Amino acid sequence: MSFETISVVGLGYIGLPTAAMFASRKKKVIGVDVNQNAVDTVNRGEIHIVEPELDMIVRAAVTEGYLKAVTSPEPADAFLIAVPTPFKPCAEGEIPEPDLRYIESACKAIAPVLKRGDLVILESTSPVGATEQMAEWLAEVRPELSFPQQNGENADVNVAHCPERVLPGHVVRELVENDRVIGGLSKRCSERSVELYKIFVQGDCVITNARTAEMAKLTENSCRDVQIAFANELSMICDKLDIDVWELISLANRHPRINILQPGPGVGGHCIAVDPWFIVSKTPEEARIIHTARKVNDLKPEWVINKVKIAIADILQANPEKTAKDVTIACYGLAFKADIDDLRESPALSITEQICNFHKGQIILIEPNINLIPEKLNKKNVELMNVKDAIKADISVLLVDHKEFKENLIVSNTFLIDTKGLWAES
């Protein structure tokens, strides 16, 4: 059965580009999102996120009539679910557990419009077993239809998991070029999923089972988290021993079998800072290295904050006539990585928020990819400035290595707290 109409539930950083890619191949695509602003923006042929090249593709798809956005699901041949998977609330020190309420809500929303022959794919990064749970939720709402857990290869509705694995800032290219891991709840589910993705995917579509596909994405991001934790821990060790960590890593990486990553202010984004907890919460006794890496990376922002507090104390000690209100702090970058507007799980945003909470002096935000101050930072002593217009601050904290910061290197005699090694390289 061919796929003439495709529905993408969740028009965020993954859902919207995915919908646009199907539409660019002349398929009718219905994007679904509960955010009315996102729906209206897409229907104008515009985008509500920052992602290179995406705006042109969306504009063309909407103009040509292949892409539209709605707030309630409509019938389609395939449904891709790309909604968030956050944590449940937990006390400090407890292991966070995944919250699947958005996936459950998406299932209940699409269930009424499902028909025999449809395909449902979960793209949201999920804990092991989430795809099977999704199929159960669908079966509960539509008992007259059969699903793979009930009827195997002969199910009325096919279900699979295909995790996204793209890099923000390169999503359009990587959606097409990257290999996809596809885990169906049956052989037929996997085969139909490959048929769907091959509409635009040029990379290989590798088939496995749903649980392995879920674990593959978690493993990829946990591996990165462990590697970053090593670099972040190394940076704190080097600071204590008065060693330039950037030079050290450069020298160590000259070894043919060593490739140490670059340290930073922590780890952010919707994947690397989140996914390892999905493994730890399921297997806490076994996932010891993964758990330790999470704790190391989560503690790095606190280390940066302490650096800021020490700088304030040094300034006040050197200038007895000043008070903390006289000290200006400039925070360079709020996004979780360079050259994007994504603030999700951003250590830079968390650090800046903490500075805003304890510091009474002027705080300058320099984030070239946003136009409005985030609500949690919107205070009287906080101002958003262009990198070229930002005044010289008493303390400059580099949190993200945006291209604008590389092009406009800071020339100042102020205290410099460089978490990315950008000023160290200049």
C-alpha cells in the first residue's frame, strides 16, 4: 500500500523538518500541533524555529499545497509521532523517570482517525518498551482494529519505532543523508516503515526490533554524554592544577588513537542531557558509568557559577568603593549549542538564570538567535544586546561559541570566564 497522505504529530525541531521533507517529495502532508501559533505560522509558509534551509522548503511546500498544519489529526495513511518525552518531577538526587504523557496524548488524538492499513511510527526518543506501550494505548481506544501485539504480521495497523538522529543546524541535510534505524513490532511493520522513509531518505534503512531501535538512540547519546563528561571533568582538574585544558586536549589528540572532545559549561539539548536517564531509570544497578557521567555533566554549571562568584568577590576586593550592584556581567550565549535558537535543557540558560537570581547588578544577555528575553530571565536589571552593541562588562562569561562571537572576539581587560576555549584560541 502506498503512502499518499502522511501525518506528522508534533511540529517542533524534528517534526516540522520531517513533514517538510515528505512534502518536498510531492506527498500530501498534514502537520499536527497543539500550539496554535505554530500551526498558523506554518500555514503562512513560515517557520517558528531556527534551522538553515528549512524556511525555503516549508514556504515552497505550503505554497504548492503539499503541506498544511492543523490542531486536530485528520485521516492519513501514515502517522509519525514526534512529541517531547520529558521527565516526571522528582526530588533532588533521585533518578528522573521518563514521562510519556505526550506520546499517550498523541495516541489518543490519532486513534479516532485510524483505519485498516495505516502505519504509526514513534519518532520521539523513548525508553525501552515505549513503542509497545504506544501500540497498547492505540488498541485500547480502537478495539475493533487489530495491532501487531494481537495479530502479528496480519495486523490491521502497523506500528514501529524510528528514532531521529540529526544534528541541530544540519537537520535538513542529515534527514536525507543519515542512515535510519527502524524497529517494527513485526517484520511487516518494519518493511512498510522502510517503504515510507525511502520517499526521501538516501541513507540506509537498517531493520531491527523495536526495543533495540529504542536502545540504539539512547546508546548513541549516552556514549556522547560519557565522552563529554570526561572532557568536562578534565577541565575542572586542569583548572585546579593550573593547566590550560585546551592546549592539553590538543596535545593529547595528536595521539593517533585519542580523540578527546571539547569541554563546555555542561550538556544541553533534548537528547544528550535527557536520554541517558532513560537507561539509568530502567537499569540503575547496571548503568553505573552512564549515571556517573550524567552527574558530572549536571554539576558543571555549578562549577561555572562558582567561577562567576569568585570573579565578583575579586572585583569587590580590588575596588572597596564598589558594591555588587556596581558589577556588570555579560553572558554570551543562551542556546544549548552554537548557531541555533534551541534553549531546551541548555546549561548556558541555566547558568544565566542562576546569575540573575543572585546578582543585583546589570546583566547583559548576548544571544544572536533570539529576539526576546526568556521569561525566566526577564528582570529589571537584565538587558538583551547585540554582540557589537554590548558594553564592556566587568565580567564576561562565554557560554556558547556562536559564530558571531568568533567573528567579534572580545577585547577587554575585564574578568573572562571562557567555558568553550574560544578566547583561549584567539
